[in-house]
Amino acid sequence: MPVGARPGPVRLGWADAPVRLRGALGASVVGAGLLGAGAVVGLAPSELAPGYGATPLLVLLAVAAPVLAGALVLAGRALTGAAVLVGAALLAPGRAVADLLLLQDPLAASRPEFFVPTSLAEFDTRGGIWLLVAGHLATVVAGVLAAGRAGAARSSAYGIEVDADAAVSVAARRRALGWALALGTVSVVGLFMPPFHSANAFMLGNDLIGSPALNRVGLLLVAAAVLGGCVFAASATRPTTAVGVVAGVAVAAGAVTVPSIVAGLVVDHLRPAPGPYLALLPLLLLAVVIPRIGENHERAEADVTLESARVHLVTGVLGVLAGIAALIGAFAPQLVVEGMTAPVTYANRQLIPAGALVGALGAALLYHRWAAAVRPAFVVSLSAIMLVAAATLDAAFTGSSTLDTISVGPGVWFTCLAVALAAVAALSAAIAGGAERDDVDLTESAVHLPVLAPVAAGMLFSIGAFGFPMITAPGLVAPGIWSGFRLASWGLVLALVVVIGAGVLAVRSRPARAAALLLGAAGVVGVHALEFPLTSARVVDAGVGSGTWLSLACCLALLVGAGIASAGPGPTSR
């Protein structure tokens, strides 16, 4: 039982459920009916048959959330049932946007549960698409109605239970947050991967990058909802809410992934891909783990310190190995040409500062007295490897696709190894943070006011630093966020999100942690700023782009913020 939890949960059944929660259950039933009706009516002409008999499966997936929520309410777990509806509703907008592709360009949708095209001949989608969209909207309405106290009076049994003091300690919630970030991130990666492998020219199994715009936007919304739902559940003060939200997210994610899993197994010319499994299984694991995060919490402080030290040691070793792999990737050939010497490559040169930064901070984690202070900077710095590796792999894969005589070299594999080690190190660091006992309640609203101005400036500069070109030259079209989006752009997006996230956390953190976060962010931006001096020789008449100047300004602002944070007082509650 989590620390601070009452001896037994309060039973709140149908009689205690507020009117809005009952309305939410009704809306969820309507939504399930519409989704099921859309599957029954179909989306394509009768001559285009589904890849398999998916209608019973689609109906089962549609009714899963309302059936689970209703069963929980009838079993006296009304709060958990309401949370299931909220979790399922988080994914509904993204699912609706993705389904609209069936209306805009059904041939590009790749939805074998509805139809498998046999030619490139265009056809009109049937009315089932509007039933699907209406079902998603009804699911959103159900989640909105079930959120919070669901309209219950504060003096009612339901309202009292919702407003009761936290039943989970701050330390337990911090551990839960580490698990949520780790497993939620794996799930997001799975969503971005191909839903299946296809040998059918009319049924493409594209990943996120290769998907049409509507499907890409829908997947991004679903991924954001999955990660946001996991984090929200981990920060919930009541285990009943946490379990319900994760269960709702998992059920909705199952509606996205299970049809693709089955299609990969049974449809001709399709093969299973790991993406849907990676998207669904971590959420199921989180639903099992999160209610047990706070169990066995009363243990000796020495045991906690020992556990934290061991995890820090593992994290440090992973960081050092990631740095070494990045350095090898910087010097090893990225491309191999048959019968010729390896061509000169430039994008991988930034792996030198990125590997040195991560390796140095990883080595600092090996010293237990520094580990806790260094860890925030280390976690942020890992995005430098992701940033540079994305550009390196983009250049290598593009070069190897031009001629049959050109293939990727060993440097590519060491770069991939550095990315994998950095990802595992990030998960290990999250576990290390959760293993530490921390009595500071981070859920209170607090702002480190002296740091706010330079950090805000740094975050503003970072948008241009990662969004604008670093190098200008005649005819050069560099990868970007706003245009020219390709593999390297994902590194820019990730680094931008990490830097902004570090800034947001820094203004709400204690001085040492804030300084470490900002120094790590400055290191990432600094690695990015080195793109011009390290790689500008790849083009003729290269000039300094606006992104380089903004990177320098961002780095300076973050360093100023780190200096103020290390010297000033902690956050001020307001």
C-alpha cells in the first residue's frame, strides 16, 4: 500500500456517482456505438474487402473503455472508472485526425482492417468514416464530463474522496514519474515506427516520417496524449486515479495498435513489425507497476542511498560508453565506396563535442559525491547525441542510397550504438532520480524568480537556434523544423523540446538542480552552435546562418541563468 494511503479504499458505486459521471458513461457508450457502427457500415465499396474479418475485433476494442469504466463504477470504484474515461479521451482527438485521412486519401491510409486496395483507382469513402469521427468526439465529451469532481458537490462522498489529502507520498510519485517517462517514451517510439511490414505495393506500411500529413499529425497527437497521460497518472495524488488513467490510455492505444498487430499476422503480403508491440506493451506494464510504486516504501535511508548509488554507477558507465561510441562514430568511415577510399563526411564531426560532453558527465556520475548534482545536466546532455546522430544518419543514409556501390560504413553502426546507449542511459537516470528520497513537494507552484528572465530569453532564442539554418550558401537546403523536414529534423525537434523543458524545470527547481539543468542545456546548444565551424566546408561560399547567432545568444542566456541559479535563493512559492 502506498505511504499515507488509508487502510482500505472508500467504495463509491453507482449510487454515489454524480450526474455528470453517469452522463460521461452514457456518452462513452454512444461513442462506442458509433465506432462500432462505423466498422459495421464500412468505409470502402463492397468490391474492396477488408484484409481480415476485423469487424468483431473493432467492435470489441470500441466498447472496451465504457465496459471497463462501467464495471469499475458498479464494483464501487467510481473514481477509477472516471479516470478510465479521461485516459481514453486523451487519445481521441489524434485518432479522429488520423481517421480523416480515410476521407482525404483512402489509398494512402494503409488500414487493412477496413479495406485492402487492389489498384490505384480512386474511390469514394462510405459513410462509416463520419461515424468513426463522431465516435471519437463522443469519447472526448465523456472524458470532459468525467474529469475532476465530475460536477459532484464538495460535501458529497464523491467530492470528499476527490478532494481528500494525497494518498501517495511525494517520493513515491517521483518514482512513478520515472517509470512513466521511461515506459511512455518507449510507447511513443513504437507509435512512430511502421505498423507492419508490407510487400503489397498498394498497402504501404509507412512510419511517421513517411506518412501523409493528416496521419502524421494524428500520430503526433496520439503520442503526445500517451506520454502526457502517463505523466499525469504518475503525478496523481490518488492511486485509483493513476491506475484508471493509465488503463484508459492503454485501452485507447490498443484500439490503435491491435488491428495492425493482427493485420501483420494474418493478412497476405504483410508481416508483423515491432512498432505496435512497443507501443502497447509498455502501457500494459505501467498499468501493473504504477499502483505498486509506493509499496514497501518504509525502508532504511542507507538502503535508499545504496540503491541510488548503484543506479548512478550504471548510468555513468552507460554515459561513458555512449560518449566513446559517439567518438568512434565521428572518426570511423560513415560511407564505404567499392574500389575507392571512403569519402569525406562532415555531419559526423559534431559527434566529437557531443561524445566528449556526454562522456565527461557520465564519468562524473561515477563519483558518488557528485552523482546527484551532475545527473540533471547529464540527462539533458544526452539530447546532444540524438541531435548530431540524426543529422549524421540522415547524411549517411542519403549518401548510401545514391549508388549501389555506396554503402554505410562502420561509423554508422557506432553512431546507432551511441543513440541506443544514450536512450538506455536516459532511462537509467530516470530510475536513479526516482530511487532518491526527496522531501520537497514539486507539485506546489513555485518559481525561481531571479532565473526567470535569462531562462525565458534562452528558451525564446532556442526556437530560432534550432528552427533557423546554421549555414547559408547558394542552393543549400538544410534540414529544418519549419521546412525541409526529414530525419535530421527529428534531432532538432528533440533538442528543442529538451532545452525548453530544462528551462521550465529550472525555474521551479532548487539552485543546484536548476544550475545543472541549465548547464546541460547550454552544452546541447553549444554543440549545435559548432555546426558552422565543423561542417561549413561541405558547401562553397558558406556563410553564418541566423541559427548560429541565435545558438550563441541562447547559450549565453542559459549560462547566465545557471550562474544566477547557483548563487541565488531557491524557488519562491506563490
